[in-house]
Amino acid sequence: MAGMLRIHFTPADFLRVRFARSPDPMWEAVLGLHVLTTSVDRLPARLRLWRNRARGRARQPDVRGAFRLLHDLAPSDASYWPDFLTPAESEEGLAAGLRVLRETSRARLEREMREASRHRPLPAWTRRLATGDRTLLDDVAAAVGTVHGGLLAPDWSEVEAAGAADRARRMEALEEGLGAVFASFTPFVWREPVLSAAYPQDVTLRLRGRGLRLVPSFFCHTRPVAIADPGLPPVVVYPLRLDEPHAVHEDAALARLLGANRARVLTALATTRTTGGVAMRLALPASSVSGHLTVLRNAGLVASERAGMYVTHRLTPRGRHLLGHLQEDVGRPGRR
């Protein structure tokens, strides 16, 4: 029977609300696996498309083995999976999250695996994990890394671009106050001081001054997911609202508007960081490249910063997302 997640705020909690800058790589690894094992008719259109692309990758032997191991710990139909799979430190990147996962204490492993066994029967090998088997824990960390690298990485620019667009919407809502931000979260209902959403069971999360970290997710769908252990820093992962089908068409139109040389500059930034480096790579005048970079920066596709005597440039999440569309367009038969 469906329940509700109810998050209770105190005045102190409003000062400690944090919005993640982008989707979390370790949460996305687990939730991406869930997409592959969820009935297609329960998925939004964007995830059906991703699932079709990713199923071939999932058949690679190393990814298939990692998939099985993680599915044992965190199946898509589980009402609980161990929190040690998604450490808070992964907000600093996949490497930081995997390092902390490998350092999970025996006491925590035992406690969380015991809790998991209360919700569903577990495979026999997980009993060794609960005893603190470090080799097995390394295998779990390696499986998360393999799933991320083999299954998600080819589409990670799309994931980051979707996260950047979501963050922009939240920041725009923030002009009307934090209450307006909470009201903008599609899966949630905001009735001060409680943020609530449909959930597999009834869960009450009392923040008690600890604040809340809200993390967007490309692969989460339908309803949010919260850290289960009330003793851990409160984290809620919520599904990105990507209900704007015209966005992809806008990107394709923008790619056509860029023109040949500006598109080449954007492509070169995937591996080159300075104006001179781009100019040499493309055999274009540095002044011409500088002008293209200015246009791309003003469009939010490139970010620039000074590093000593040089100015370095990098693609923004939107720039990486657009670059993916440009490369797909070039790769289609009859296009060049």
C-alpha cells in the first residue's frame, strides 16, 4: 500500500537547505540500474529512450557482473537498500564516494545489512559482507564504478545538462523565496512547514535543525528517494522535471545556428583549453577563435577563467550536452 514521505522543517532548517549542483554519480549508478529492471510502461519517455540505448552496454560481461552484484543489494522493487552505497561524500565526485564506500565500518555494514534482511531475503554472499569482508566491499565499490563507467558515462553530459537546467529553474524560483522553490518541486507538495510526496511506505523525516540536501536525479522517476538512516545527514533525491519536449529540438536548431567554424570551436574544447590551442588545432586565426569563444560564452555554452598568463576555457554542462547533439548530427548518414 502506498504511503507518504513527510519532511518536517524547523526555522533553523531553512538556513541549512542545500541544493546539489548536479546529479550524484553514486545515486545515479543505483537508480540507473533500477531503470533497466523497471517495467517499460512505468517509465517516462526520456528514460525509455535511455533504456533502449543502454541495454546493449548492460550486456558487456563486466557490466553484467556488476549489475548482478548491485541488484542483489539494491533491487528496483526494494523498499530499503543500504545507505552505505550512496555516501554523502560522493557529492565531491565518484572517486571520493567510492573511497568512502571502501572504508565503511564493519558495524555499519552489519547494521544496514541486518536492516535489509528485514525487508527481503538476501543472497548468501551478503552475509560475508555483513561481517566486514574488505575484499567483498572492494568488489561492491568496483561494481559501482563499473556501472557508472560502462552504463552511464556515455550519456553523462546529458545527465549534467538536465541537472543544470533544473538548478536554473530552482534558482529562478528562489527570487520569490524558499517557499516558492519548494512549491516548484513537481513530486512534492509544500504546506509549511512540511514537504511531502508519495512514497512506498509512510516515512516521517524530522530535520531538527540539521537542514536538508536536495539532489536532482536523471534516473529517479515518479517519486523521490530519501536516506533511510535517521542518524545520517538528511538527503532526498528527487526526479528531474524534464517535461519540455521542445528542448531537444531547440538544441538541434541551436546547433544549426552556430555555423561551421563555431561548431568546430565548441568541438575542439572537448580536448583543448586555451585560445591559442584551439586556434592551432583548427588552423584558424586566434582573433577569430576569440570571437567565437565570446559568442559561445555569452550563450552559456563555455566558461572561461584566467590561470596565470593564460585564459582557459571549458564546456559548461549545456555546452557538453549540445556537443553531443552536434556529434550525433554529424554521424547520421547523409550528414557532414
